[in-house]
Amino acid sequence: MGPADGSGVFSIGPPAVSADGRTYAYNYLQWLSNLFIVEGLR
């Protein structure tokens, strides 16, 4: 159980499961950033 893309995920909270066990929900913290590489500057 977890996000489809685990990139940058650093914390997954405990799941909340329905009484019949058929559905669940959870939360997660994800940190994404961009890296820009610049070449040839003068």
C-alpha cells in the first residue's frame, strides 16, 4: 500500500480502514523539486 510513484516520498501515514475492510485511505508527504543544469554561460 502506497503511492503509485514513490519518488520523493518520505513519510506515509497509517491507513484508515473501513469497518468491512473493503476500503482504505492513507496520506503521505512528498517532496519534489527541479534541477536545472545550465551550460555555456559567459
